[in-house]
Amino acid sequence: MSAASGAGPSGGESSEIADRSARARTVYRWHVALFIGINVALQLLNCFFGSGWWAFWPLAAWGVVFLIHFMRYKAATVDESWVDERTAELRIKSYDRDHIENIAAHGPGAAARESDVRKK
């Protein structure tokens, strides 16, 4: 958000955000490919030539680093449209929505809310 105008990002800022998001996506995809490729190779080496499960430790350590990278990637690529889409999706998938609305209508405090409405 632009501090001076209080409105949304300007065209230049929007372009910069899109570029940064595209770079983050590219770097993340490379990291996914390397993570999968190298760990598959290490597991195959371990199966054919190794003894024990030594290849687990590089997988576990890199997995932690990969998880941190994933969280940073998601934080860098979230924008308003993603938030709006996710919110709409969660509202649609509210499996327990009727139950929640029933509690709101008839649960604790419902009688007080009804009397407040009647007074108006």
C-alpha cells in the first residue's frame, strides 16, 4: 500500500511486487527440483551401496531448510487476490456452517439478543 496516497500500490510498485513474486516462484521451483532430485539419488545410493540409513539425515536436515524456504516463499507471494480466493473457498467449504448458525441463533446469549431486537 502506498503510504503517501493511502490507496493501493502504484503501477511501479505493482510491477516490482510482480517481479519479486516471479523471482521467488522461480527460485522455489529450482529448490523443489534440487530437493527431490538429490534426495532420490541419495536414497538410491543408500539402497544399493550403503549400510544403515545414513541418507535419512541429509533428507531430514534439508527438509527443515526446505520447510523454512516454503514458508518464506508463501509469505512473499501472498497478495490480495489470493486472500480473497482463499476466504471464498473457506466460506464455501464450511461443512459445519449450519451447526454454527444454529448455535448462534439458539445458543448462549440468544435470548438476550432476541429481547434486544424486540426492544428496538
